[in-house]
Amino acid sequence: VSLENRSAIVKYNASSVTPESLRKAIEAVSPGQYRVSIASEVESTSNSPSSSSLQKTHLNVVSQPLTQETVINIDGMTCNSCVQSIEGVISKKPGVKSIRVSLANSNGTVEYDPLLTSPETLRGAIEDMGFDATLSDTNEPLVVIAQPSSEMPLLTSTNEFYTKGMTPVQDKEEAKTSSKCYVQVTGMTCASCVANIERNLRREEGIYSILVALMAGKAEVRYNPTVIQPPMIAEFIRELGFGATVIENADEGDGVLELVVRGMTCASCVHKIESSLTNHRGILYCSVALATNKAHIKYDPEIIGP
């Protein structure tokens, strides 16, 4: 067999096999991968009595690249930029021939060469981008039942507030010694950015928990100061492609926020905003000024977040 010439020369007993059966045998080695054609010349080899019935034929062997398709379920996509990001990164992976990501169906269909990549490799590549990805198998559906534990508390009224604009990460088992720092984060555009930062930092040793606020562009991190320090935490975030700066002398007490509110027309608008906000757990004080279109809010960062 010559790899360079993509051909094979076979000596065979013409009374037992035929060139056609040899062709089929080679193609059967890896169905769909090889395409074999028979060269026109068939030589007789009768140099010795024992080889009087032997013949020689040339077979041209062409490797046929395989194409398989897999469907990957993708959670965490929020906009078309997520779709374009996944398609752009995965399409450059070795063995990937095409990828179509559907935001509406929360999945991606990938055509690939199984000799160069695998569904699990593609799934892992999507997860590395900050999304939750699972393989979809119509024959054997993947069913994962998550058991409630101390590390994965059920959603209750005390943490439902986090679902708007920020995603909490459950605490690891905290040691007795823990500190908290705040990091200003720039470059985040959607919830997948938040998930990417939280997913990667919670894997780092010494980090107990992290809560990233997309709108505020800020991350609250609880950590073990004997293992890791704030500058190193900020560096981890920068390695993910975001801007990160440790907020020095961050106020450990109540948080203060001033918002510009558009669209208010009368005192009833003011009352509606104030009453709605003060009913939220963690809001300590709210004052809305109709004349200046501003709202002054005090809140507990331990409950509301950064």
C-alpha cells in the first residue's frame, strides 16, 4: 500500500477471489471512509510453478472524509451576539464542517468529521465559552436529576431578586476565615458574560463565592485571604478577556445608589416607585424627586448584591 500514491498492489489467486471482491473488502474496513477503484491493468505473475495461478491488480484508494451530525443543547444564550459568538468559535475547531445555532430552540446543530473531533469535545468547547451545554441524543435522552443540597439551595423568595440582571453562584463550604472584596468589571455585554466569569472563578482555589452584577459592572467575591488576594482575583477576570480593577476601600456598610428616572409625570408616579422599591427585601430607604428625575436609594449589599 502506498500512502503517497493512494494506491495498493495486491497479488491474489484468481480462482478464489476477484478484483471486485478485493475492492469491496477494502471499502468494508471503514464504511464510508474509503472509495476504491480498480485500475485497468491486471498482470499475470507466473514466474514459478507455485504462482502460476496468481495475478496482480492495482487498486486506487481515496480517503472519503466522514460527516456526522450532532445536536447540542445550549443554555445561557440571551441574544444574537451569543449565537454569533458560538458559531464563530466552534466553526474554527478542527473537524467542524458547519454549525447552526438556534436561539429560539436553545441548541446547536454541528456537522463534523468524527476522525478529527467528537460531540463531547464540541460540547466542552461551548461550555468553555461560559454556556451550559449538554448532548442531545434522540435514542437515549440524557436526563439529569439534580438533588437539592446545601450547595444548591432551591430558589426562594429571599433570592428571587437576584434573577433580574444578576446571577448568584452558590457558596462553597466557607472556612472560618473569609474576606470580601469588590472588583469593577468592564466589557460585559450579556448574561453569558456573567456566567462565564462566575463559572471560571468559582473553580479557583480560595474563592468561596462570587456574585456578578451586569448592570452595575461589579463583582462581589468572598475568598480565603490565606490562599488568594484581590489583585489575583482581578487578574483571573482579566485572563477571561474582561477589564477588572479592585475597588479599594469599598464601603462594607449600606450601599448607596442614585438613579435617573425618566417618564414620571406626577406625585403618584413618585409614590408608586417608592412603595414598590421599599417592599423589596434589602431596600433600606428610597426617596424619589420628581423635580430632578432622580431616585436616592440605600440598600443592603449582603441581600441585594453589589
